[in-house]
Amino acid sequence: MSIKLQIIVAVLVLLMLLYIIRMISKKKIDIRYALRWMALCIIVLVFDIFPKMFNWLSKVIGIQLPSNMIFMVAIILLITTMFALTTNVSRISQKNTRLIQEVALLRDEIDKIKEKEQS
């Protein structure tokens, strides 16, 4: 990889890190998800600065082409992110159901109180 491309990748990764930090400070992204993206940026930055390490790591793992390792890591990250989001959606759905039930019970109590007052 040429030094020019390494510099471009490094600048883009640093800009992404700054954007993530800005999103955290504005509370537009949860820290749990931001940490995952920040870790990914740091890993990309390390491999950008030391590209031979990526080749070495792919050979140690037993992957012949470093590009195949990139796809493997991307697929693993996508699957883990999808699992984390699925568990979060399930938790929110359960909370939503519980809140709907509580609202229904409260409305029923209000209706009973109104009936007593009118009687």
C-alpha cells in the first residue's frame, strides 16, 4: 500500500473517530454501540500504520489472502452487531409491552374512579 493511501485512510479513520466522539457528546449514540465503532476504527488505524502486521496475522490464522481476512472480520463484526441489536430490540419490545399493560391498568382505574364520582 502506498504511503499516500495510508495517509488518506488514517485521516478518514481519525475523522470517523472524531465524529463518533461528537455523537457521544451530543447523546445521539449509545456508548455501547459507539465503543464497537471506536474499536473498529482503532484496529483499522493500527493495520493502516503497520500493514505487514495484517499480512502476518492472516498467515498465522491460516488465511492465504489478506483480503479474505478482511471479509471474514467484516462478516463477524456484522453478525455480532446484528445480534447485539436484536437483543436490544427484544428488550425494548418487552418493556413496551409492559408499559402498554400498565397504561391499560391505569386507564381502567381512572375509569372506575370516574364512575364512582358520577354515581
